[in-house]
Amino acid sequence: MSIKQQIGEWFAHFHANPEISWKEVETTKKISEILTEMNVQHHTFDDVTGVVAEIGTGERIIAVRADIDALWQEVDGVFRANHSCGHDANMSMVLGALAYLQEQQIGSRIRFIFQPAEEKGNGAMSMIERGAVDGVSHLFGVHLRPQEEIPFGKVSPAIHHGAAIFLEGKVKGIDAHGARPQQGKNALDPIFAIAQFLKTIHFSPYEAYSAKMTKVQAGGESLNIIPGAALFALDVRAQSNIVLNELKERIETGIYSIAQLYSVDIELNWSDYTPAAEVSEEAASIAKEGIIEAVGEEAFAPAIITSGSDDFHFYTIHRPELKAAMIGVGADLGPGLHHPNMTFNENALDVGARVLAATLAKASFIK
């Protein structure tokens, strides 16, 4: 069986057996079985899912990361685990790169990090805490890209993801009869004010950013009760970490001012922060060389700037010395990432594996 065919079989298995964040137990077992069959040294963890493998010798270490979790979403009317973000493809491409590298000479150790819980935004931290990038000089990632970013046959050396964070809020007012609004404090009033306030936050037009209300829950079955309590949530994004921090501060200040205006209490909880990309020019340059070597100069595409986020960038936030870049693979992917019925051209899997193998091999010889 060719490596390309093997990659296809691995993908078919992962796609048919998705597991959500922190519960990738069978996925971890399958990766471990594949690595054992390939005679590759690897280890798992007692307290978290995920696998770390390594090939080659020497003091220098080059690494590549693949995320292994699936989303939990409604598909054809049923909620289930679903690989609509393409992590099944990422695993398969990284395993394929490993297979190609076994047939080549490499100049250092190459570490393969199969990371859990990217969708939760904290899987990268679990690997950092367990030493997965200790001693690593260069780190690469890989991800399929939607058709609106690059077409099938094109590969980008770097994805510049934006930063993202979520805010959950609870408004504490006072219930009242619909006929006597003066006796209560309507929790919906400050929520409507917050929704309007978000539209008044402005930064330079050269900066990409957004803040959207994504959830509101208030009231019950009785339509004559003014709700005194309500829940809401915001999705907050920016292309840079600096702008995201400023946006977060303005939102907090504005919401607390609204709480004072309406004489209610509002509790806020920020969660699932994912930093913007800190891309190494050196790592991106190596990836460019890998793309040209593996699939030709005509396949090279410029760096991608996207408002999406990825916890891959926690590695560089917590290990600033890491030279990192994530390779973007055109795959005719549609209707889009996280769409429950996402599909793509599976020939992109071998393209990504070969590019990744060439990139890792080149990085392994850098002094």
C-alpha cells in the first residue's frame, strides 16, 4: 500500500470515529497503535489524552503538532461528535509526514505532538505543561483551509489567526408583574443596552476586530412576568493580541457603566482565550521552501490572514523562543470550517503530508 493510500485509510477511520475534547480516548489508542506498527517511539499520559512521538537522533528537536479532537454539534437533526474542523485530516497529514520522513535522511530529532482539546482552547497548555515542547527550536502545524481563502492545489507557509475570547454575563435585577414594571428591574433592558453599546466601540479601520452578542436567555413560560434575571454571552475577536486586550477592557468598562445606569448587578466571566498568531519569519521561510520542493513553486500561496483562532499559538506565547508557523493547505473545503456537513478534496491530504515532510526535513538540517 502506498503512503497516499495509507493516509486515506487513516483519515477514513478518524472521520468515522470522532471524539470531543478531553475524551479522545479511542483516538489516542488508535494513534498509539499506528505508531507501534510504524516502529516509532512514543508515549501517552496517565491524566490526559494525546500522544507524543519522536524519530531521529541528536540534541536539536524540531516539532509538529496535530490536533485530535472533534466538535459537538447538531448534524442532520442529531447532536453528536463531528470532525467539521478537519482535525481528522490534520492527524492523517501528520502521520503521513512521519511515514514519508521514515524514508528520508533527517538531521535532528523530530517530535510529533498529537494534542487534545484544541476546540476548548486549553489543549496546547496541557502539552506545554507535560514537556511536549521542551528543547524544541522550531514548531510547525498544518490545517486545511476553506475555499474562500485558498483553492485546492495551493499551500500557504503561514496562517495568521486572530485572537479570540468569550464573555458570559449574568444580569441580576428584580422580577415584576407586567402591569407594574415600576416594581421591578427588567434584566432585558441592560442587555439591549449592551448590544447597542458594542456598536459604539471603534479602533483604527486598519485593525480587524469584532464583538457580537451570541446568547440571551431570560424569562419563562409566563408572558406577564418581567424577568429580573438574564444570561448573555459575547464572542470577541481581534487580529492582534494588543487590540483584543483593549477591546476587552472597553467592554468591561461599558458593561459595568450600564449596570450602574440600570441599577442592576452584572457578573462577568471571561473564558476560552486564544491568542493571535506570533509567526516566525524563519519558520515560514522554511515552510515556503518545503512547499516549493514538495509540490512546486506554482503551488505556493502567500500567508493567510484569518479571523479564526487556534490554540496552536499558545505554544509561542508561553515559549517565546519557539520559531513557529502553521501551514495552510488548500482543499476546496466547503461550505466552511465548523459547518456540520463540511467536505473537502481528499487529495489534499497527501499534498499536506508531503509538504509537511519536506518542511520538517529542511528544518532538521538548520544549524
